[in-house]
Amino acid sequence: MTRLIVYLVIILAMGFGFSWIADNPGVVTLNWQGKDIRTSLMVTVVALVAIVAIILFVWGIFRGIIGLPFVISRFLTNRRHDRGYTALSKGLIAASTGDKALARRLTKESTKLLKNEPLVDLLDAQTALLEGNRDTARAKFQAMLENEETKLLGLRGLYLEAEREGAREASRQYADEASALSPSLAWAGHAKLRNLSMDGDWEGALQTLESNRAAGLIEKEPAIRQRAVLLTARAMVEEAANPALAIKLASEAHRLAPGLVAGAVIGASACIRNNKLRKASKMLEATWKLSPHPELADTYVHMRIGDSAGDRLKRAQTLAKIGSSNPVGGLAIAEASIEAKDWKSARDAMQSVIKENLTERACLVMADIEEGEHGDAGRMREWLSKAVRAPRDAVWTAEGYTSKVWLPVSPITGDIDVFEWKVPVEQLQASHETIDIGDLAEPLKVLPVEKVEEVKEIARQEHAEVIEPAINPEADQPEDVKSELGVEEDELVDVSPAGNEASIELEEVEKPDPENSTIETKPLEDQPTTTVFPLERRPDDPGIDPGEEAGEAVKGYKIH
């Protein structure tokens, strides 16, 4: 646009100039070798303009002839580059799509046509990786370190190769060097933070996190959450040796992320060690309102070592009233009630838990209540049986890895704040499966009563699906236990399914008469043996499995 305006201005000026000369004629005299040549001013000006134009034209032709070889060379070079960049572009696409043969052919073509082009080295390295020639690829990446333009590219390639081969120390060096060269490099900053976290260098991880945040590599909210996690991790290390510092770190973590369970537990534990019970209570209560958790309840209930069982029960009841009602609070009250032998409070607390969240832990608590209050071995065994088949309780889970305790980073990838309190996926899938006794290839195993406690402990600790063993009420049992079951000695028979097929049928069994303890068993048709286990069900008993059809009797069951 500017050139057009200048061109129009020049044309306009020339027009005005010729017009002025035409309006003001004059005579120009030229004395050439004793001769006078006279002409008008207009002719003289036109002649000068023509001479200048001819000179410029001739100079242009002469310059074009002289520069013709250079023009031809530049044309060929540009054409060569165009072909090279076309081959390079197609080669990168072929390498990305996994076409090894085409990628290698285009690599050779682009290498021949393009000299000192960094992207050609990248294509060559990618093609070598595609062919499985990692030594050649590493050599290419290593050669890129010599060029300032490709140094970061080489470090990136070497870092990925070191990570793939599990060379942690080498990958760390490459990431640190790349981060030093370019602090705004995202992959290098995140890799450095992961490495420091996996090494337990929490102070260095905190500094790196601040650097990443300043460089814009992480958003504000995730950065705050990760800082709280790292502060909690450092407080865990300092809790035993320096409780005062642990309180300071955990308090800051609690301020940044009030819902972080581990931060509240560690901070409260440190406060308890320094006899700051009021501060510990406030910290646990604030987190409980946001994220009710068994670890919070356990720390809160056992805050004072010298408390009696009744005092611990009162603390559990106080905590459960804070915030909305939830099964975790009910379980905490029930467990504290069992310690205090307040069976009514325990059963009342378990009512809502059984209705809302009948998990393995809830079944075990009910088994403890039945055993502790009445010494009812039969009902205890029934609850243990339900515990084996009940959905598993939540655990700390991250990327398929489960842990009994909270961890600040993933032991698999080193990512921060990935552990969640939830039921693992495989256990969720298993909880929907049903166990069909007919699928068993051998008879049900028989277990004496003395082994019940062992079964109970296994049910508490194991998370895998376990096939419930049948309990032989006759094996090594004292007379008082047999009488408690309400059956006579000659009525006890072992249970062995015929072949590989067996089934469970729920059938109503009358409650035994206190005056007559003899139980009449009614064998089903075509079944040689039948054992009846009459069990009185209480109002807090969830009954049979929810999957059973409505209308089934819930006062007993038969196995045949």
C-alpha cells in the first residue's frame, strides 16, 4: 500500500512538473564544438528523461546476464529444499503412523537433500526407535547435545529412553539439565518434582513446586493441594524427632487443604505428643466435617491415653454428631461400645450401618457383638460367613496399588496426591460375584469350633474372595456348646454335597421350644442327609442376602 502511494505521488509530481514547463516555455542553447544547438526546454527535459530510462534498461539487461548463473543456482537450491522438506514432512508422518519402510526411505531422501537440518536428525532418531535400534537412536540424541538449537530436543529423547529402560539416575540428570536450561519446560519441571518426591526430599520438592508454579507449569489450585500434601509428608518425617516442627508443617497443610485426612491425623498426633489436645480436637473435627474417615475417628477416640472405655465411647458419640451422619461414625461408636461392653449402644449404632453400608468390617463388628453379649457362637459364625461374601471396605488406592497407610506419592509413577480412599476396582467387581456351592469339586471342609477365632482373624485381614468352610458342630466341641446350638448329639451329621452339585435353600424353621430342646429335622425328598441350624434372628439382623427372592423365610436355613 505504501509503495502504491509513493508511486502515485511521483507520477503526480511529474505531471505537475511537465505542466509547469509547458506553461513557462524557454530555450536551451548547447554549444558543442563551436556549434550552437538550440532547442526548447520541454524537448530538453523529455530527452533527459528518455536517456535516463535507456540507461536503466541497458543496466538491467547487463545485470541480468551477469547474475544469471546465481539465479539459476538459487532456483535449483530452492527446488532442492522444497523436495527435501516435502520428504521430511512425509517422513515424520510415516514415522508417527508406524510405517518403518517408508520412514527410512524418506529419511535417506531428506538427509540427502537437506544439510544441517535439525528435524532430519529427529526423523532419523524416530525411525531408529521404530525399527527397534535404540542404540542408534541414543547416539542421534547424544549428537543433538552438541548443537544449541537441538540440545533440549536431545535431552528430551535421552530422558524418555532412560525412563523406558528404568535408568532413574540418568533420567534425573537429563531432566535436571533441561530444567536448568529452560525453567518453563513442562516435562522437565514435572519430572524433577517426581524424582525429588520419590526420593523423599520433601524440602527440595517444595522448592521445585514453587518454581513450577512461578513458571506457569501448574495451576494455582493443584499447586496449593500438592503443597499441602508435601508439607504433610515432611510432617510425617518430623513427627517423632521434632513434634513442634511437625505441628507447624501440619497446621499449614491443614490450612491449605482442610479436607486432607492425612494432614489432620499427622497434625493431631503431633499435637497430642505436645499435650495440645484442644488444638488436635479442632483439627480432627474440622476435617471430619469435610471427609469422615476411620483414621480420624480412631485418632479422636484414643486421643487421651488414660481414658476409660466409657470416656472413649463418649468421644466417639461426640464426633459422630459433628457434621452429617455417616456409617464411619456408626462403626466408631459400635467399636467403642464393644470395648465399654455397652451392647445396646453398639446395636443401635449398627442399625444404620447395616442398612446403608453392610461391608466386611460391619459384619465383623456384628460378630464381635454377638460373641461378646450372648456368647452366641452360631450367630457369630453366621456374621463371619457374611463377612467373607460382603463387599470389601475402602482402602488407600492409587493406580491399582493399595496401601494400608496413606502415601504422599505413588510408588509406581511418583505422582503427587494420587491416593484415594475407595474400594479397589477388582474388589468392586468381586463383590458382585456370587459363590455357588455347586461349583465346588470336592465336599465342604469341616472346621472345629476351636478354629473359629482363626477364621475370624483371617476374615479381618484378607481381602481376597474366600470360600466359606462349613463348621462341623460336632467336632471337638464341649457339651455346653452343643446344647447352645439346640440340637442333640445324635442329630449332628456332616455335610457332603453329592458329586459337584449342591445348593442352598432357605426354609423357615420353627424356633425351638424352651421346654423341649429337641429339634425335628425334615429331610427333603431324594436327599439322604439334612442338617438344620435353627438361629433366632434379632431386629438388627440384616437377614439373608439381599439378592434372595422376597418371601423366603429368614428364621433359619438348610444345607443339602
